[in-house]
Amino acid sequence: MPTTLVLGASGQIGRFLVPRLLHGGHRVIALSRQAHAEAHGNLEWRQGDLFAAMPAMPQLDAVYSLGPLDGFSAWLERTALQGRPRIVAIGSMSAVSKQDSTDPAERALAATLQAAERRLIASAERNGLAWTLLRPTLIYGAGIDRSLSLIARRASRWRLFPRLLGATGLRQPVHAEDLAEACIARASATNSNRVFDLGGGERLTVSAMLARVHASLPRFALGVPLPIAAAGVALACARLHPRWRGIHYGALARLREDLVAEDSAAREQFGWSPRPFAPIPATWQIQPPP
């Protein structure tokens, strides 16, 4: 029985990946900062923090990193893993798309992601570990993302939905379940040591994407036209509240920019074939953790 470590098991992708691994006959060790009870005979939760203390690990066949890439790369750099596990790590297209942002905080995020990528690759190759780095675009599908799912929940609660006017930038939302399948495919691939950008099965404007979210809501919400200039004023007001201070002004500028992935290499190398963006009310329901 292969032994697999999943970091970020309770996150978006982990909620789809862990059940598939268990069904496939894996023993899964899932890491969490909080204590968990075992939910399956072959699922073992261990408490630890990539940025602090981590528990000892047995010999591993695969490691899936679905959480903070900088934390994982730092842990991999300082840890001598038993065996030669295959590494599959989730990064972000923000490493590329935000490197030239007008917002200093977004440029800093891109620099952090790029540094983490370099450290991960260097550590894996120094120890002879096969690795794959996946950079997805906008992730949805588990109901816990702080982008589309958050918009859907707020709109359902307030019964108002912002219809952004002039948001012509292209987006390529990708379902977390499709990313879980990609992780499994790459863990058994023979052509390792690759970086793949991954987008969803459809490219559409921000306005069109939000219109589909609006149409998929479980209850009526009035569409409110909102020009981008007015959205800037709304953002300035929202940032006065501590909960919204993490939203950067660069997000508004990108509403007219294309944030998509050139994923033809993934389609050719391991059959990447993600679903189109066709949300339904259940899309915004929170998927249970493993």
C-alpha cells in the first residue's frame, strides 16, 4: 500500500484529492495545524506547521503540497525525507501574472512565489526527487475560495449582485476537482521535473464569468450595474474594514487584463481536459473536509 503525504488536505483541492487517494488504495497522512480525528481507516491526521514544528514522517511514496508553497519549499529544504517520494506541488499563476503589477504588495507576492518555486526545485533535484509544479488560475468548486464562492455567498445573503461594466479581461476558472485529478496524474507520470500552467476549460470575460455566477445562485439576487470607476470607490470604502484590507487596488486594474494559462503542454503531456465553467447552485456549497 503506497504511503502518501498530503499538505493542505482540508483546502480546496485536498477535499477532492484525499477521497480519491483513499479509494485508490493509498495510506494517506494528512497534515493540519489543528488536531483531527481519523475519518477513515487509511487516513491519518498529523498535527504540524510547515513554518514551525513538523512531525516525523515514515517512508513516503508521494508528497502532495496543496498549501502555501513558501512553507513547503522551506520544509523540503531542511528535511531529509525517507525514500524517494514523488513531489507534486500546487503553486499559482500569480507568480507570473502579478510580477509586473502596479501594486507593490502584488509584486511582492509574485516574488515570494517565484523564490519558493526555485527553492522547491533546487531541493528536489539535490535529493534526486521527481517533481512537478502546477500553477493553476482562479480555483473554485469546493465552496471555500475567497473569490467566486465569496461573491456568490454575499450576493445570496444581500440579494444584490454586482454587474461589473467594462470588465473585459479574460479569465479561465478551474475546478478544484480537476486539479485533484491532475495531481494524481502527475504523481505517476514518467516525464517529471516540469512546470505546468493550468487553466479551466473555458476562457471568458470577467463580466461573462460573473454573469454565470449570478445565474447559478440558489436564490434571486438583483443585478446592480457597477462601472469599474464606481467599484474603485467601493473598494476604498471596503478597505476601511479590517476584513477587507487584504484586497489590493491591483485587482481593479486587472479587470481589463487577461489572466489565462497557456496549458497546451499539460493537454499534450498528461491529457489535461478541464471542464468548462458551468456553475450550478451546488457549486457554491461547502464541500466537507476529508
